Amino acid sequence: MLRRAMDDLVKWKESKDRKPLIIRGARQVGKTWLMREFGRIHYKNYAYINFDNNERMESLFSGNLDIERIITALQIETGVSIEAGNTLIVFDEVQEVPKALTSLKYFCENAPEHHIIAAGSLLGVALHPGTSFPVGKAGFMDLYPLDFMEFMLAMGQDDLLKILEDKDFALITSFKGKYIDLLKQYYYVGGMPEAVASFANSSDYGTVRDIQRRLLTAYEQDFSKHAPNETVPRIRMLWNSIPVQLARENRKFVYGLIRHGARAREYELAMTWLTECGLVYKVSRISKPGMPLKAYQDTAAFKLFMLDVGLLGAMSELDVKSLLEGNRIFEEFKGALTEQYVMQQLVASKKVTLYYWSAEKGIAEVDFAFQIDSSVIPLEVKAAENLKAKSLKSYYEKYQPGYAVRTSMSDYRQEDWLTNVPLYAIGILPDMLKEECVLGSC
């Protein structure tokens, strides 16, 4: 399975100012596989250490953090001779031994010749109070579920991906039936690596759904294992309310849908826990498309999405028959799956930070807005072929953006003030816009 994050790791290896790297991401998005595969392909060897329930490592890092002492112990633990520059050192589940995380500072300052990558699923929520985090002494990389383009690679559709990346829309339109079929599969399978690998091997939707349910169960078990006991019930209630929240016409998060009378302050810790675990993504409202967007963020109003469209479908008990009935799957939950899909692709691109815009009286709403260079791009998501964009037109008339985008099942086309990008091409949108802005169209 190819992950485009591998290219980022190669750049990190070749960087002259390389620091220890911390990979963040929810459980089961492929962090362990990626680190080991990177070590296998790009180094002479790699030394892999898993800190989960590892008393020897807990004892090692509770003592002196002298690098030579640590390297000697790691060689004994792994049976691998650690040679600076030729051996990748991998710390997995590093949050289980917080002082191992602290040691990255000393690797950075005293032994920069060693290449070291750490990963943790629950960084930020499982660390003990008082842990010394290596601020400024480590780099970060976020890993997400496979996006649609990586899914295409996993399904052996390299040629379809290439013409998509080449932005050859005349040719893309010729094969739109193939893209739409793959997109339907992706809506159901999602991007969790185990589900994608299973589907690529067997095309069995039943097995995929079993895997997704098992992952959802594992996440709920994590709540009990790692979260403060008094917060666990609220985390569960908030987590389980997401499909209901997204099924509304207006997807603004409403605490009253968790339980009658619920208040924001009661769920602040639960929200933080789920967000920092990478299980949910918060998209805040902006009051106006000013620069920078963050300055116009309304923190009290937001939409909450899950990490993966396939898991959202599994939690909502979406029937596989929806795949077979025309384009019904794109319209499920009043288009909630489609908005989740678009959010997931843009977040995975790592090129934009997402917000949404709504008028003060709620009479118009644009699904997403983000910055590209010095431009704010409004993006409306349409699940069906109905291409009326009343809210986007309202936004356009009010703010006169240089560029506005709608994504839908329709083909690529440019109108006088609006560009329609097919849903299956949304992953290349940031690059398209970057090129347009460089040319002065934004």
C-alpha cells in the first residue's frame, strides 16, 4: 500500500536541519506501518521499539537521559546495531513513556546525527502532568486515513490517478464513470488502512464493515482506558451524537442533540479529548472572509466531523445497497457523507485550514472556506446534480471573491464567477487553486 506521506519522510531524511520527527494521528491510520516501511526501504536497517507495556523501556528512560547510554540499551532491546545515519530509530506509542518523548530534546541537541522518528496515538491527552515536551526540538507530521487518491492507488488504478494529477479534465470526463464507481466504493470503505487492504484483496463489503465496527469498538475502549473516568460518559455521548449532528440540514454542532439540556462547558474536556486524539475534526465558523481567516473565527459555532467517511457510514449503519441505487450514496444523510468526504480530502492535503461561513441571521451558508496565498476561497458542496448555489451566490454578491468553487457530481467547468470541480477531483483542488493564484486569477 503506497502512502504519499512516504515522500514527506524522504524529504525529512534528506533535510540538512533535520530534527527528531513526531508523527501524530488517530489509532490505526497506519503510523506503525509507515515508519517501519520507511526504515526498511530507505535505511540500511531500523531499530523499532514499542513502548506500550514495555517495563524495560520505562525503566531505561526513568534514569539518566545520556544518549550513549540510551543507544546502548536500544541496541540490546532490538538486537540491531545502531549506526548514525544508516539506522532509523523508531519509537512507537511513545506517549506510554513520556520521558522517551523528553529524550528527543537530547537527541536533537547532542546527537543530531541519529535519525529518529516517534509516533503516538494519544499524544497530548495521555501525557502525565509535568512531562517536559521537546518544544522546538522536534518536527511534526500528521497522518490521516488514506485519501481518495491513495485509495485509487490501492485499487490498482494508477493510470486514472495520473490523469487526475495531470488535471487533464477532457480525458478525466471521458472516464468519469470509472471515477464515480471508485468514489462510491470509497464512501463505503473509507480510508482506514486495514479496511482498504481487505477490500483491495477481496472486494468483500461485509468484511470491510466488520473491520470498521471493530475499529469503532477499539476507539470506545480507548475512552475507558485513557480518558479521566468522570469524562468517559460524556466522550461517548458526544462521539455517538456525530451522525445525528451531521444528518441535520444545518450541520452546526448543537449540544442539545447530545442530551436534552446539555451545555458547552459540560463537554469541553470531552471535545478536547476527541479532537487531540484525531478522532474528530472541528470546522469553525467565520463571520466574514477577512485575512487572516483565524482572526474572524467564531469559536462558539462549529461543525464536527469524524476522521473517516467509512467509519461515519459504519456508525450510521449505512446499508451497502445504497451503493447500488444510482447516486443515492452521495445524498445519504442530506449529503452529510459528501461533506464529510470533502472535508477529509482537504484536511489530508495538509495545504489548507478549513472554516465555514454563514450569514449572521443564518439565511445563507457556504460549506467551507479556506486561504490560498492571500485569497479566501469559498467552497460549496453539492451531493446531487442540482447545481443551484444560492448561498454561494449570496456570498459572491456580498464579498466579490476572485474565485469561487462548487464541487458536485457534475463535470469540470468554469463559469463567469464559479468553477465546478467534480467530487472525485476534490483532492487536487488546493494544487489547482495554487496554480490559478500564481497566475493571478484569485
